[in-house]
Amino acid sequence: MTARIVIADDHPLFRSALAHAVGKVWPDAAIIEASSAAEARVALAAGGTEALLLDLHMADSTGLSVLMDLRQDYPALPIVIVSASEEPRVAAAAAQLGAAGFIPKSASLEAMREGLCVVRDGDSWFPESGAGTDDDLARIASLTPAQRRILGAIRQGLLNKQIAYELTISEATVKAHITAILRKLGVNSRTQAVLLAAKLDVDQPVADSAKA
């Protein structure tokens, strides 16, 4: 079966640049381009994917949440983050959440090929950040997919009643999930949970601790 490489990015020109780099590293692979996280999932469901190149900011996904979700569903799949963000904390967070590599979009094609070669050979590729493990991210990663969906709804400002309607569950179930979310995150309120979850964002700096 021909190996498949999926490139998920909503900018056609940058997808073309990535496809060029991928073609040099996996010359015999079929390159599948996706412009959204949903399209990437369709491509991954077909099987045979050897690696996924993933932009963190597309129309239906923003931040590191999409990495966590895909990591949960495809634990053995090497996922290389290709991002316009060059903040050391973002690369460090991607590494902690299970990415196989992090390539800034400003990197040269030569650097992209070098990073992809390292990942192809089973190693990881990240810029030197000096950042350590973030305990808050570890707590967020411990949430179940259902709890992450509810946390996402809380970040959107939805009330329990609205969350129950959106997810077709009871308000009592929503309340039980929120109690578990607060306990796992080590916070006391929805506001603190929202502040802590901002560490999944890539477009803005976040506070060192949501519990401060």
C-alpha cells in the first residue's frame, strides 16, 4: 500500500510549498492536501497515513486543541506542527502534547526538509526553546474528549443549558462534567478554567498561572 502524507493547511500556496518539501522526503508517497481539520480527518480515516503536517490555525480549528484531539484518535501517527507562531512556549507545548515535530512557517524549504527527514526516521524535531514541562498543560491533556468539548463550550461563554442543548445531553450531565473538569484542572471556578485553557491558544500570550 502506498504511504500517504496528509498536509492540513488552509493556505493553498503554503500547502504547495509543503508538498514540495514532502516530495523530497517521501518521493513515493501520495500527498493528500486538506484545507481544514475536518478534511484532514476524512483523509486520515482512509488509513495508510505515514505522517500528518498540521497547521494550528484553520477555519474549524484554532490552537493546540486540534493536536490533542488527533493525538487521542491516532496515537501512533507522527504529527508535525507547521505554524506561523514562533513563540518558544507554543513549540514546547506541542512537544508536550505529543507532536513529533514543530516547523515554523518562516523556515526555509531546506530546513523543512531536514525536519521532515528527522521525523521520517523516527526522531523528533523541535526548535531549541529551553522551555520545560508545563503542569497546566498536563492537566488539560488529562481531560477526556467529552470534557474537552465542554471546556471549549465554556470558553465560548455558553451556559450549562446551552451546552446541554449543543451536545444533546442533560444539564445534570453537564454539571457533573464541569465538576470533574475543575477538579482535574485544580481550579475553583469556570473563569479560572477558561484562563488556564488559554494555554492552548497560539495567537496571544497567557498568564503563567490561572490560579494566581
